[in-house]
Amino acid sequence: MAVRTKYNWTQIQNTCPEFLANQWDIVLAVIAAVGIILNFFLIGRFKTELKGSVFLFTLAFLDMVVCLLYVYNYLFKSLALFFQNEMMADIRMRMMTEVKMIEEFGNVFIPLLVFFIVVEKFLWTCSCRIRHNFRLFTMATYKCVLTAVTAVYATLAVMILTWNLLIAEAHFCDVLLLALPWRHVVPRFFQRVLIPMVSMILAPTTFLLALLTLCRISRVGKELNHEEINLANIGSETPKLTTGKIKRSILCMLAIYFSFMVKDFCWYVYVNPRTTSIFTEKRNSRIRPCPLPFFGNMLEMFSYPPPVSTAFSAWAKKYGNIYTIWMGDEPTIIIGGYKELKETFINDADSYSDKMIYKKFNDSLRGGDHGVIDTNGNTWKEHRRFTLHTLRDFGMGKEVMESSILLEVDKMEEELKKMNGKNVDVQELFDIAIGNIINQFLFGHRFNDPEKFSQLKRLLDLFFEVQGSLRVYAAYLINWIPQCMVDFMTPDVCEVRDGVFHFFKEKIDEHREEIDFEEAESKDYVETYLKEQRRREAAGDKQSFSDNQLRSMCFDIWVAGMHTTTNTIGFLTSLAVNNMEAQRKMQNELSQVVGDRIVTMKDKVNLPYTNAFINEAQRRSNLLPINLPHATTRDVELVGCVIPKGTAVVHQISSVLCDPTVFPNPENFKPERFLDESGALKKVEELIPFSVGKRVCLGEGLARMELFLFTANLFNQFEFSEGSEGLPSLEKSYAFISKAKNYTCRVTPRYSL
């Protein structure tokens, strides 16, 4: 008869790898044990100094408690699992809440306490005699400043204790907490402001003041001034603070603080229960890029030559197609390779359908979680469905949308005919044409104001340029940088927010004044949205379809619908100029099948080489160096590791489009990759420029139509060749979305005017 046990040890081993004993549990336990020994030694060796300062004594005692907790929490749990001892497991489970409260209290309180001790000693040295009998402070000033610092310290200590009681949900203070009117405000304040500020400011300031204090000690006079007392001293007799005692106190404090920081870093990187299963080496030794404190792998990522996909390619060669990097203090799973992407984002799409939300980014740019790109749940589902329906209603994939695109093609052809063989910046013309299509869909009209379009395009270019910089990554992804500093670090994003969102607000207000809510048919997206908003408000729903949401939807449609398409066509043209043989093959096919008339979507099936040319240009342009991070909607198992719900996961599409096992010599431009032996167009599953999974590009149908109609018509009517400035560079200007470097080319009509 099988013995029944209280705990399912096999399930714990499979689903909670943080309980598995590993080398870092041992290292951490050893460090904690050394910390205990160090504290005993310090208390015995410097008992006079510790006895004379209640704060230094408290620090030594508290650090010893934290060391004991580390030994208990990380060595004890491993022993419980190793011996499968139910009594050990029961003790750990009973004390889990209390241990968590004490640990989190110590993690914030110790740096605060150390900071106060250093300030205290620094002020004392500033109030003593130094050479030439010069003092920075008088005795009265010293007392006033130290009293103020003590008051601030006491206030923060009480607030931190309150915070820990709140998060620990201690039963003895339930009644008190429920009676507090600010019980909902305090957690937000601590989470967003106080804790990040303590983490960010106290550590560097503490070490700076400690060094200054040690430097000033050598200048303090040897005479004792018995009138100068230390407010931290206790006891019937005031200990005499000599320079040697202060120096030993500072060194003692720094030793304790260093022990604390080493333990905390080792816990955070290697034993954090939330990320151990992702980050810790498994028994089969799955190695990963080693992160730095605070920054994670961001500094290493930006140390590679641009684009950032270079770093991912290098890491993939070392660690395989699936590995973990750290963006700030958040683990991010990188998945490359089509096989791995298919197993995750396609076959198990629901588990990877959430978007990783970076709160500081959304608050700074959008004023909250709005739009369709950076939202989850019902907001994302409703607005994605609404936008797809609106696109279909306005003719996506139908002749209505086709005629709108062909109108812009015709306008662009007229401009090119005027050039008559001169050098042309075709990228600017593509921007205007695609911008008009997007504006027509959103607001019901083409851009009539070139100045306004130029200003909007400049702001959007600026947005993508700064989004790919280390400065912006750090501001949004490093949690210890508070929200109040984000706008200071990202003035460019603030400029984009103020300019672009103001433009959208003006357009929406104009529509609201002119709209006829009684008319069933709508002229554009904004009008359709406002009517849906009115309908929902009448039904009592005033939240889901808001003005903030509409502005963010306009922004998402603009940035997703314009830049990807214009940058692809711009890069396609530069590739055509650099590969004249392939361009002429496409033009010969167009001449044979279409002649000099307008190319329509009905011709697409009869133009295999033209389609192959577009496919290869999309593969070669490879616009996104790093894809937008998704998040897991549930706990999932990946290569034997349990990935917790809410973990960031990036599907690295660039690795697939440049995979030499799928596309030999991927740096070469070769449309024949997409043709079979008979010259017919063949489907290549690995061509996934519009992403994969539940969040595949909303406007994929529109973008494919734009790419085909612009490419087929323009290359049928014109020859694009090398201009006076030479061949266009195939290097890219790297930002969040890559684009071809600025170039000009000669455009010559193929048929008589």
C-alpha cells in the first residue's frame, strides 16, 4: 500500500524549481553564515563603539537577523525538499508570511539605517576643529541639522514599518489598517515613489558620504571637545568620540553594509522565487548572458554594433534559440528560430497573447493603458475587433480600398513624370502617399497641408529614433528610476506626446462638431468610433470607448500603418537599384502580363516574379531589430523550465528572416527563393514579416495591398536606376523600426509620355 504524504514532492520539483538545491543556495548560505560571524566579531571587537551608538548596534543586530533568515529561508527549504521532510516543510509554510515581512522590512530599513549613521558621523566631523581652527558647522547648527535628519529618519522608518504591515496583511493590525482613510494611497506611494527613491538614492549617497567622512577624519583636531555630544549616544556617560573610534565605526558599518548588499544581490539574481525557474542553471547546464545589477543585459546589448538584433544573433550562437536576458530587473525570454516560434506563438498562441505592459512608458506617452498595441484583456480584444471590422467595412481587401490606394499611386506617378530623369528622393514621396491613405482611413481626407504633414512625420520619426536608444530603454525598464524622472530623461517622447496627440485631439474635436449621429453610414474611422462611443454611453458604458482611448488608437494606427509600409517600399526601391537584373526581370514580367495599363489586385495571381521580388524585399528589409515583448497569460513550460504567468517573451522574427538554414546566404537579394522549379510562386512558412500569433499585424491585408499596388505600378511605369550620388547604400538607419539610409535615384519613364 502506497504511503500517503501531505505534500506532492514530485509536483513541487516540477513546478517550483526555486526549491531545488543548487550552487547558489550554498553560496548564499555561506555568505549569510560569514555575515553572522562577522557581526559577532564586530560586536565583540568594537563593543565600545557599538554600545555608544544605538543606531550602529541596531544595524549589527538587524543584519545578523537578516543573515539568519537567509540561512533559514534558502538552506532550510533545500533540505526540506532533499529529505522530503514534512515537518520541515510545515515550519517553512507557517513562517512564510512573517519571514517575507521581516525580509522586506530589512531590505529597505538597513540602507536607511546605514545612511543615517553615515550622515551622523559626517556631521560630527564637520562640527569639529580642523586645521586653522575652521569649522563647517557650529555646535548649534550641528544639533539642529542632526535633529532634523533624525526626525526624517524616524518618519521614514515608521512609514516603512507601516508598508510592511500592509503587504504582510498582519492580523493584529487589521482593524487599524481598515480605519486608516489613506490605506489605498500608501501602497501606491511606496511602490511608485518611496521604495524606488530609497533604492536609487541611498546606496550611492551613503558610500559618497562615507568616503568624505573618512577623508575628513584625517583633518580633525586631536583635542577633544567635551561639549560636542552625539545625539545617537545613550548611557549615563557620554563616550568620547575620538577620530579612531569614528573611523572604526565607519569601516564597521561599511563591512556590514557590504555583506548585506552581496547577500541581496545573490538573492535577487539567483534565488528570487519569481525568476529562479527562468534564470538558474538547470541540471543540464543551460547557460545565459550574465546580467548586471539594475541594468540587466541592456548595457551589453547596446555594446554590440547596431542594430540590437546583432546582440541577439551573437547570444543565439552561444545559448541556442531560447534563452533569458534581463531588461533592467525584469527577465525576458528570447525565442528565435521558426520551429520554436511555431511551437509557442502559433501552436500555443493563447498562452503568449498578452502584451508586456511597461507602466512608465504608457503613463508618460499615453497617460495610461490606452490603445491597442499596449493593452491587454477586454480593452485589447474589443478595440482589435472593432478596428478589424471597421477596416473591412471600409473595403480592406476590396475594390473600395484598392481605388483609394490607386489614387495615391496615380498622384505619385504624376510627380515622378515631372522629374523626367532627374534625381529623386523617392522616400519622401512614399511617405506622403502612404500618409494620405492612413489619413483618409482615419479622418476621411488626404493631407491638404504639407507643413502639417511634415511636422507630424518629423515627430513620428523622432519617436522611433529615440525608442531604440539605451537612454529610453533605461528610463522605462529600470524599476528603481521613479516616474517623476522619466519625463526628464525622455524629453523627446514628451515632445512627440504633446505634438502628435494634440493633432489627434484637434481632428477628433472637429469630427465631433460636424458629425451627424443619426446617419447610419460613417465616412471614416474616427466617425465610426464616436458613434460607437455615443451608443455605449447611452447604454451606461462610459469607460471602454473614451477620448483618451480614441487618441491612442489613432496613434497606434498611424505608427503601425505608415512607418512599416513606407520603410519597406523605400528599402525595396534601394534594393531594386542595386540589383538591376532582378528589377528588369520584374519589369519584363509586368510588360508581358499587364502592358502599360494600371496594375490591379486581379493581376496579382499572374505575376509570380513580382510577388517573389516583394517577398524577398520584405525578408531583406527586416524592419524590427527587436519585436514588441509579449507576456505569458498562464504558467507555461518551455525547454523544461516553468515560465511564470506575466513573464516577458520576445518572438525574435529577425532571427528567422536571416536564418541561413532557411535562406542560404541571407545577406544576398534573391527573389528566386520564393519560386519553385516551374517559376510559380511558392509559399515559404518562414516568411513572417507581419509577426505571428494572436497579435499579428492588424493592417496586414492593407499593407500587402499597398506593397503590391505601389511596387507593380511604379516599376511597370518607371525604371529606377543609379543617381548622380551613386548607388543607394544597403545599410540601414537603425531605430526602433529600421529604414534605408537617405538616398536619391534616377527615375525614367518606361513608356512614352
